[in-house]
Amino acid sequence: MQHPPDHSALRAAAIHRLYLLEQSEQLTRTRIIGVADAFGVDPRTIDNWLANARANNGTYQPRGRTSFALAPHMLDAVARWRGNATAAWRELRAEGHPVPSLPTFHRATNKALTPGMRAGLRAGEQARRRFDIAGERERHHRNYAWETDHVEASVHVRIEGHIRKPWITFFIDCATSAICGLAISPQRPSRESVLVAIRDAILIDEHHGPFGGIPRYVRVDGGKEFLCTTVTEALGVLGTEIIALPPFTPEGKGNVEAVNGAVKKTLFAGMPGYTHAPTLRGGKPVDPDQPLLHFEAFVEQVLTWVHHWNHDNTLKGLQDRTPRQAWDADPTLIDTVAAEDLHTYTLERHGKPLTINNSGVRWRKRNYIADWMHGRVGEKVHLRYLPHHDHRVELYDPHTGRHLGPAVMAAQATREQALSLKQARRREADRLRAQLKKAEKNRNERYAAATRPAPPVPLDVMSEEETLEHLRTLDGFAPAAQALPDLIRLPAPDAALTLPRGSTTATPLTPPTPPKDQP
């Protein structure tokens, strides 16, 4: 669709052309009539425009139509009445201020305030944001940037006898809109939910699916659980940069906001206990006795929906492809990390090493025990833990960083864990008893039975051949390397041996025997 021409610019150009012709004495009445016909005006109007150009050094500058503009005190009145121009006009008129007619006041208000500003005066900042323009970021490649956010489920769920609304933490790949990882918590999420979601998003295996790896950037909002020390250190170790967006800017992370909106409309709306369902008069629910989902069933349905989003849902932004198709079509290499290393990075570490004592490891006035601790009393360990999960900790060697194993709170140990501890104690005792018996057996020397008078022969004595072979192989000993030919004379060469050129007789290796008649 072509836009109409700008007559103001054309008019100024045409009048400037006539002015130049007039200055060069080439202007004729015919040219003036032709310009008048082109603009659909009388030739005398062209004469007036040309006179305006002469007065402004050849530039046509028409006088604008005088219009009424709101004074500052009038704008204050409109703001005070929350964008109601009619109420502001009445107040100004009652106070004796000179005001134009009501339609003119409305036109001046619309000219001074944009639609977004007027909406903001009526309903606040959130209403004004609906009139903002948000650009579209380049998608780049997979794992270039992720976006994360929390979303409160619009569904009431039964959680251990209580009715609550769960929360979901998503990690979305911006290039493919794939849900790389998530964490579902029965209460408002904390840094523990963020760490669990990070592990779920990065790992790539049969349980976590093909989406994952280490992202280059992660965009988060101003939530403290995303910017806490534990999360920043975990992502910093992986080389991921956190981009903290200003608060209340959903346009800054459009991919995760799209997922949040989709899960509300396509999943939560069809669940029992939907909080935005239509109601009767007085706000009463249509079916107040409908059975609510248990938390386990809710999690299962969310995971099913995530699989559908990643593998079956086509998106216009991906040229009508699914996130799985877009992910597989991207040739960008994926940086991964081992599960055990990731387990270490996404745990919060206690400051100084702790000591294993007879009651386990003492931390926060609690004892933590494990079957692998037997025999290690007195050793130092580093302790890492998942926030809000004090029932279990992970212990590491403070020198090498090697993972030693988990430990559970002694007061909350299950029967199986207590039994495993006892069995490990018995295994340690049995191993020590076996070593002591073996040492005693080796200490008691045994002799072979004899049928004739002879000194006793120990059974563990090696034969001469075994002794020589043992000496040859002991510490890489090689007799040939230690041979000294100067100490042991070689035998005489064979008569058939070819002698070197110039030699007639073999040099005797032994001194000649003197004649008998010589003294």
C-alpha cells in the first residue's frame, strides 16, 4: 500500500522552483497556472505562496493554524483527575481560569498526552506498559542465551493435607524455545529450586532428554534467588554470564514469558481447581466440591505438557517447526559437564573444613553419619549442601576436592540407613580380623615333615632356581647389565674364527709358560 505524497514538502519545492525562475527572469504566467492546476488551487493562491517565499529568502514557510495548547496548571488538573479531561475542564472553569470549549480542551489533551500516558493516569504503570513497543532479539544459536523465571500455577493442589498453588521454575533456550529444565516446588521457590532447575537444564541423558549443555548467557529478573551467591558461583564456575534485567520488564525475556502464558492457557485452564474459572453470583465456584489433584499427579501432568511443548508443538517464530526440530537442525557444538561435577558446582559449600568424629560430622548442631566414614575419624572434609535440604549433605576431600560420599542427619536416618551403618561397622571389623589372622599365620613358621634325620626345612623356603629368578626380577635387576668382563677372562677363540686383517696369530688370553730349562 502506497502512502499519499507529502503535499507540504511538494508545495515548498514547487514554490522554491518558481522563486528561482523569478530571480532569473524566466517566470511566466503559464508556469504559475500549471503549478496551481497541479495543487488544485487558484493561481492567485500561488501568487500568495510565492510572496511568502520572497519574504523568507526563497523558502516557503506557511503560517500554521493557531491551536490551543494546555498550560502546565491544566495538565496538573488532568493528572489530578486521573486523565478525566471533562472533570479537569469543569474544575478549571469553576475556579475562574480561562478555558476554551470542552471539545477544544479534549483535542488539546489528546495532543499533549499520548494514549499510553492517558492510560497510565487512569490505571497506573502496568496499564501504560500495554502501549510500549518491544523489539525482537536475534535468536542466535542454541545455548547462546537462556531465560529463566518462576510462574505460579493457577491451580489448587493437595499437598500433604493442605491446599496450595505450586510454583514452576523454567529454563528456556532462546534460539529454539525449548524447555531445557524445570523445577516444581510446593511453596514459593528459593535458591534451592533454582539450583535444581539448573542441574536439570544442563544435564543431557535419558532422563533429561536431548536439550541441555552449558549456556553462554542466562537472563534473569531482579529476583534475589537468581542473584544469590550460590547461584552466581555455580554459573560462574561453568563460565556462564548472568544478565540481570530491570525488575518488572517481561519484554526483556519474551521466550520464558511465552512459555508461562502457554502453560496457563493450555494446561492449567483444563485442570480441576483452576483459580480463574468462571464463577457464579457472589464469586461462588460452579463446582465447589470438585476433586483436586495431588502434587504427584500435578507434577506428572506438567512433565507430560513439557514433552508435548518440546516435541509436538510448532511455533511460528521457528518457521512452523517444533523446538526439537529446531534443536536438531542447529549444528552448534554443545558444551557438557559430568553429572558428578555438576552436582558439586550446584551445591552451597560450608566455609571451613570439618572433622569426622565418633558421632559423624558435626554441622549446625546436628550430626551427619554415613557407612563410608568408618575408620576415618580425625580426617578433615569439606561439606556442601542444598539449601533447605538439611537432611542430607555431601562431603569432599579438602585437598583434592574428590567426592567422598553423602551423609544423612543422624536423627532422621531411616532403618535401612541405620542397618547399612551397622553392616559397614561389622565389615570393617571383619576385615581387620582377617588381616590379623593372616599376619599371625605368616608369623608362625611351618616346617616340612621328615622321614630321615635332617635339619628342619621351612615350607615357605624357595628353591635355588626360584631364588635366582626372584633376584633377577627384583627391582628390574638384569645380570647382563651388571657384567664386568675385566674380572672374568673370556675363553680362547675357536680355530675356525676369522681373525682381523693384519693378524697372523691369536693373542693368547693367558701368559705363556716359561721353558723348563730356564731358571
